[in-house]
Amino acid sequence: MKTERGASGYILSVGILALLIVGAIVAYQVYAALVKSQISEEQVVAIKPIDGGISIEVIEELRERRKFSRTELDVPLKVEIEIETEDEGSRAIEGVDLETLEATMEATQTGTVE
């Protein structure tokens, strides 16, 4: 003779099945989050790999670089220009300061040279 199952047995079976389904869904979500890449395909194309190695030539070139002091950088730039004229040929002007040269060229272009 079979014993009848009560309602609590069915509730327990449905509860265990529901718990297994929810657990499987949560486990899948965790797995998918761990496996999924956080970088889009466009970013993968744009990103260049970083090479951690520095060649000896680069280090030597950095050591051989000339270092400028603040006073050397503050010196106004002097340029040597060569001006060609119709009657005298060409002549060189040395030691012209860049600001003076720019001012002269601007005045020449606007026609205000005296």
C-alpha cells in the first residue's frame, strides 16, 4: 500500500528545483562575466602592444644628449640671412636677432619701411 504524499513534499521538491535553477543561472552569469573581454573590438584594433624592453642604443643616445641650462635657453636667437639685391648682388647679414628680422619682414610686406 502506498502512502500519500502531503503538500509539503511537493513544495519541498519544487523549492529544491527552483534553487537549483537559480544557482545554475547565477553560476553561468559569474562564469560569463569572468570570460567576457572588457575591451571592445575597436579598442583591440586601436591598442598597440607595449614592449617593455628598451634597447641599449636608446639608452646610450639618451646619455649622450646635450643638456641646456636655463641661461642658454633665454639667449635670443641669432640668425644669418642672405639678402639678394638687384644692384649689389648678394650680401650676408650676421647676428640679426629673430625679433628684429620678423619686424623688418612684416614692415616690408605692409609697405611701411622708411
